[in-house]
Amino acid sequence: MYEKFFKFGSKPFDLLPNPDLLFMSRTHGKALSYLRYGIEERAGFILLTGEVGAGKTTLIRLLMKDHMDKVTLSKVTNTKVDSHQLLTMINDDFGLETEGRSKAALVRELNEFLIDQYALGQRCVLIIDEAQNLCAELLEEVRMLSNLETDGGKLLQIILAGQPELKETLNSHTLLQLRQRIQIGCHLSPLKPEEVRDYILYRMECAGNREAVQFSDEAFARISEQTRGVPRLINILCDYLLIDAYAAERREIGGQDVAEIVDELDFERQYWPEKKSERSVGGTVQSRARALPGQAQKVLRAIRGLEDRLDYLERQSARDLPSTMAGLLDRIEELERQVSYQKQQLEALRLMQQTRAMASRIEPPADPAVKPEPPRKKSWAYRVLFGGE
């Protein structure tokens, strides 16, 4: 929709795992080297883990595309299956007949196929993506496949790729033998803040126009903070930012633009529903921010924004010219004063909320009984006219 306006040849932040668009961060380059080494050295098991959206599938596709000389490959992506279905998918992807085969027949035919490929000088590699869905019993079945070997080495190399939960499953006592056979292990870490900037510019360059949009330093910092360096979330957020800029016919994106899109998408709740990390604000851990009143939430967001800007300025200060250092230090001191003031506001709100909660639990004291007034003494005029005392 916005490609023509920004002079892109394609969408820069497409969610498809395209190996041609893979940004080779330090952690991605290291993982690719480990995978290539493991395959070349005929390692029995290779483990690749990373958070959702970290780029595991894209990395595997690049491996399959560019680094698979003399390799026969089978790739399994549907892992919510039983052992017979798993074997069927493995054999089918290797190009073997599977219809009507029993489990024993599948194993026998797979072994014969692997021996034939070994005789031809081919390395057979099995890639199991989304392996965190495999239960301990299925992982043990996979381990048994690694027993298919000759005196010259393993007939089948296995790459297990999955989310960090896969490591937790592998720590089970029943999978001790499998853990001991994992020769290569690597983890895809999120992008660092400076890598987030490079990633965004790289994706726009791959799409045909690196200068299509000017992101401010604050915008880069906010994108990094909200996405936590996860490439898929960077793509989602930047795609919305480009749509918003296109609608307003703008070619600049600032920190406020990012903040507005994040609020509209309810980004934190939408993409980090179960991983609401505790935030440290001035040394005080805020682990229950949702329980605070609306005004306190705004104050907390303001503090986080100030912290991001402080972090960025501190990183930049090492690279700036000496003539600008005095101005930066003045700005940092001003921001620190604002943070201190916001902290005081937040603490006052918290105390106010606690006071109201305590007051609501205390019952008001009962009103004392009203004492009847004593009878007034009649005046002398009343006694003269009507008698009595």
C-alpha cells in the first residue's frame, strides 16, 4: 500500500521468513557458523533455540539455501504428532514411500536409505522445527534414530530448533542420554539497541530505499524498548509506523509517533501477555503496574521514556565531540531532575491509594445518642396569664 509512496520495491518489514532479508547480527552470525560446523563435522545432534520471532526459521532456510552442498535434507515443521506420524513425515520428506507402512517398516526403510546416501557421499540431515512441542517420549524416539550409524560415523544428523521451553524439556532426567549427544548448541538472543537501528535501516535498504523514512534517535530507542529486540515484533511495529506515516504523508518518524502507535496497538499486552517483566524505577521494583491507577500508569510510562532517553544519551556521549559534552551533561541533569519529580508523584499516588484502601475498611463510629433537652422554665408573664410554675 505504501511501497510506491516511499519508493520501495517490496515491503521492507514483511513477516515471511525470507532468508534474503536476514539481518546478520552477531548472535545470528554465530549461530549460522555453529550450524555449518556441526553439519560439516557430522555432529549427531545440534540444538538451536530462541524466543518466538527471533529468526530461527529464517536462519534454517538460509542454511538450507546456501550451505547444504552434498546434503540430503528432511525438514519437519508439524510436531504435534505421535511417533508413527513423525516417522512418516521424516520418510516422506526424504522422498520414501510411506503409505501403509508400519512403524517397523518405516525405520527399516529409513535405515536402508541412509546407508545408500552414505555410500554416495551424501550427508543426511533431519531438521525438526518447533521442537518444543515434542514430548519427552517423542524426543526419545528421535534419539533412537541417531543410533543409525556405521563404523565411519552417523548416518543421520539431527537439528532440533525450538523455543527456550525445549531446553526445559531436555533437562528431564529421562532425556539424559539425548542431552549427552548434543554436540553443538546455540541460542538466538534478541537484537541489541544499536543492532535494532541497523536492522531497520538494513530492511529498508533491501526493500530499495534506505532513506525512505527518517527515524529519530528517540524513535529507535522506543522501538528497541517496546520490541525488546525481537525481529518479528520490530517488523510488526515498523510496518504500522510506515502505514501511519503514509496516511499523514510524513517522511519522518519521531518518538511520539512510536508512543502513539504502541498505545493504539496495546503493544505490551498484545505481544508480551505472560512475560510482563518487572521494571526497576529508581531502584524500586514495580512488579504490579497494572494495579496502579490510570494517572500512575502515565507517570510510569513517562519515567520509562526518560530512562530510554538517558540510556541513549549515555551511549552517544562516548562518540560525540568534546564541544557537545557540556550540553549533553546539562540535558542529562535536567532529565534526572524530571525523573526524580516523577518518582515523587508516583510515590504520592501509591500512598494515596493505600490510604483510601485502608479508610474504606474502617467503619465510621456510631453517632452518640441525642440527649433530650431539659424543660425550659416558664416566664413570669406565662404564669400570670395561664397559671402554673
